[in-house]
Amino acid sequence: MGKNRLEAFSDGVIAIIITIMVLEMKIPHGDSLTTLAPIALVFLSYILSFVYVGIYWNNHHHMLYACT
């Protein structure tokens, strides 16, 4: 089994994690900025979680590249 298969598997797992994270977000009902206020913290936490997963993904790829 090569390094490429492990890399593809980890990419798939991280893509599923990001998809599950976004499923928790709810669509606001309304068309003004005041309707976005209740979900602002949820959106901010999603952005922060996405950044952390992105950092983990980047470090993982760097580690696999360094192992060769």
C-alpha cells in the first residue's frame, strides 16, 4: 500500500468532517442583517473549526511529504 492511498483516505475523512460540521448550521428566515445576529456565533465557530481542520490537513500533508 502506497503513501498515495493513505493520503487519499485522510483527505476523504477530513472532507466528511467538514461536511458534517456545516450540516449543523441553520438557514436564517428573513432578509435583513438583524436575522443574522442569532447565528453569528455559530458561523464564527464554524469558521474557526474550519481553520483548525485546515491546519490539521496541511500538517498531515506536510508530514506525509516529509516521510518520503
